[in-house]
Amino acid sequence: MIIKPKIRGFICITAHPDGCRQNVAEQIAYVQQQGVVAGAPKRVLVIGASTGYGLASRIVAAFGYQADTIGVYFERPEIDGKPASAGFYNACAFDEFAHQAGRISESINGDAFSDTIKQETIQRIQQKLGQVDLVIYSLASPRRTNPETGEVYKSVLKPVGEEFRSKTVNTDTGEVHEIVLPPANNEEIAATCKVMGGEDWERWIDQLLAAGVLAKGAQTYAYSYLGPKVTWPIYAQGTIGKAKEDLTRTAGVLNKKLEAIGGCAAISVNKAVVTQASSAIPVVPLYLSVLFKVMKQKNLHEGCIEQMYRLFASQFQQQRDELGRIRMDDRELQPDVQAEVEAIWPKITTENLKELTNYEDYTKEFLRLFGFGLDGVDYEQEVTLG
Ligand code: NAD
């Protein structure tokens, strides 16, 4: 079949295998150009390894650290003649390239929130790596099933306390309009913390520690976002921000637990980038379109792979804030960058969207997430699905 993008709201329901492969190949090439990081961990577990920051982390681990990796993700394979999800194709391509480079690369496709997948991962570590030195926790999910009770929690993206009015862009039509988001109730805040907070990260580390598969000095990092004033009500001060506060608290708890093996835990606050998760957050796609314009003009632009290479190359020794969080969002939050974003923001309308922002680049990057628009891929070629 010939695979074309089919966009439904903030998601593309098709993905192109060759395009996804090319996307992974380009990220690997970027890392190879930067060079190998000496003295880095050699056995790495990435939870949420198929797209976005997790995929970039795994690529830097395998090709920048020359590490063997295990990746856990939840992706749809090809079913009933329909293409797989982009993350599925990314993970297959990653395995292929990593194997070619002589690395061990094991992939586990299933629900990371379940104890079954945690135990399967532990077994795989025991069989293939013995132990791991580094655990990256990079899940972004709309729901989580509690493995003890079977209860399903659904996360929401809402402000807390009062309603939030903002401009946003409809990514289907390119129309800039106002949205009004009602505040979350307490149940919704609690559910979002259950999904995107630290409970599952702690459960992972507890089980990995208990099984003895964390090497002496093992480190673990989870990713967070804070962002600028224009997104605070929906992000940092919203339901997802509450969950991230819980994640930060968990880093402290895990740091204590890991003392026993001389290890440590921390949060890395990363910059805003185009991923499947960030595309789903109201206001963020418009903010990203402005941010791209400003950061590209200032030669400060970074995507997932550039951010993760910078983080990993420093071996997680970038500057930290008063809460002990690594701040990879330093360039995004530079006062001169945010002053320009704030100057552009009130002026944006549907008519001047393309002129005042880099909305076109945003949409191109969005399509690239699903393997569309990559150089060197023949999109008119028939694709045989398995
Ligand atoms: P993403 O949507 O690209 O990736 C999410 C990953 O989680 C995928 O590999 C997916 O397969 C996996 N996943 C989801 N549910 C799962 C489940 N039940 N079991 C196993 N795997 C599952 O998201 P992203 O934007 O890369 O986000 C990763 C982390 O980075 C999140 O914590 C996010 O808050 C953080 N972050 C993102 C941004 C941004 O702008 N995108 C900025 C800063 C921090």
C-alpha cells in the first residue's frame, strides 16, 4: 500500500516505516558526528524508549556511550493491513542499527505500568546484561492501570484552581483561536498524579533494586518540563505540573533508596520539543511555533536528539536548580528568548501565523514524528505490510 499521513486532531493515525527508519538513522548520524563519550555507563535501560525524549536517550546511550540497551515501550504493531504506530517502526529500526553496530539491543513492547512487564524486563536484564548502570524513565501516557488494584487512572491536561483562557492553534486548520479550559477537580488532579507522577518510577526502582539488577553506583533520571509564563496555567501550574511535582518529590525518595548501592536519582527538566505527547497539550503547539522562530534566529534551537546528547555528554552534570533538578531548559528560558516570545505572543492571529511564527516548521516536525517528509524516502513507493 501507499502510506499517506492521516491526521486526526493532534495525532497522525498512520506512520511510514521507511520514514521512521530514516528519522532514527538521522538521529544516530547526529550522535556519531558529535563523538563518543568516554567513561560513560555501558548498560542502559530506557523506559518509554520508542519516541521523543526516550528514543533520543536510547540512541545517545547506544551510539554516544556505546552502551548495550534495553528499551521498554507500548506500541501498536501492524494489524489487519494497517501500518504500525511510529514508535513501533522506530524501535525496530533502532534494534536493527544497534545490532549492526555490535550492541546488545533488547526491546520489550508492553505496558510499563504493569508488574508483568517490570518482571520481564528484570529477566531480560539478567539474561542479557547482568545489571544496568543507568535507568531513564521517559513515559508519557494518558492512562495507567494500578497493578495492585486494577484501577484505571486517566490523566487530564487542565489548569488548577481557576479556568484558563488562552490563544491556541487548531493544528488541523491552522486557525488561531481562544480556548477556555475549566479547572480540574480534585479527582482529576489526583488521577493525573497517579499516571504522570512518581509512583510508577518508584515501583520500577524498587523492583529493580530488589532483584539486584542495579549495578553499584547506578543512576536513574526522569524527565520533566516547566516552561515559560504563557504555558504555566496549563503546564507548570496545571494538573501535569502537579504530577511533575510528585515526580520531583520521588527523585528525593529514590536518591535515599539508592544510597545503599552508591547510586542516585534526579529529574532533568528538558526544553519544549515536538513529540506526540507535547502535541496533545493545548497552547503548546502555538508556543512551540513561536519558540522555534526565536531560538532558530538566535542559533539556539535544539530538538530531542540535540538535548539528549548535551545531557548525556555531560554525564548528567549540567547545572542544577535549588530543588536539585538538572536544567536542560536553560536556553529556552533565557530572558532574551522569553522576552521575544512574550512580544510576539499577543500579536499572533490566523492571518499572520506563518509570518510571526515558525508554524510551518512545527507542522513539518510533527509529520516527521510519524515518518513523513524525510529526505531520501520515496513516499510513492508501495509498502508491503507484514
Ligand atoms: P512521547 O509521547 O514521544 O513518548 C512517550 C513514550 O512512552 C513512548 O515510548 C511510548 O511508547 C511510551 N509509553 C507510553 N505509555 C506506555 C506504557 N503504558 N508502557 C510502556 N511505554 C509507554 O513523549 P515525550 O514528549 O518524549 O515525553 C517523555 C518524557 O519527557 C515525559 O516525562 C515528558 O513530560 C518529558 N518532557 C517532554 C517535553 C516535550 O516538550 N515533549 C519537554 C520536557 C519533558
